[in-house]
Amino acid sequence: MLEVTKDNFDQEVLQSDQVVLVDWWGPKCEHCLELMPDIKDLAEKYRGKMKFCSVNVSGNRRLAISHKVLGLPAILFFSQGEKIDELSGQEITIEDIEAKVMQHIK
């Protein structure tokens, strides 16, 4: 899973030729931290089928706001430079995330 910032977001996410899952998280978000190991497992499971990235919003607030990430955790899916889907809120589960991954893999 690739950690992205405002400096490489465009290159790694918007210019990717794969569908990209971006996990927006913060160090004070307990649910984010609980989901992280499972999301890393999904990244391994779907390696080559989807790109997995994460953004720590504490150092990338403007980037988060520009993508309308207003609450955590937030999982956004991008394809060809556009946001195509999202999950957000304290109620999301790893099963919800995997179901969305399966919808978007080619």
C-alpha cells in the first residue's frame, strides 16, 4: 500500500492506469486504525487488479478538503482521474470495502 501526499497524489492516483482505492485516515481516528491492517490485506489480495493508496489527512488537509473528504474514515475510488465511488463514516466495515473493490476490479 502506497502512502501518498499532496506532492504525489496526482501522479499516483489521478494519472494511474488502474482503478485506485484511496484510504483517507488520521492518527486520532480509531476506526481508521482498526481498518488499516485489513485494508493492507486487501491490497495484497488484489495486487495487480487495483492500486491501493493511503493519505494521512493530518499532513494533507488541503488535499482532503479538495476531494471533499469531510469525515473519517473515508475510502474513495478513482478511475482515469475521476472519483467513481466512495465509502465514509464510522459504520463502514472491511466487508463493505471489499464489496466495492469487487465492483470496480477489471
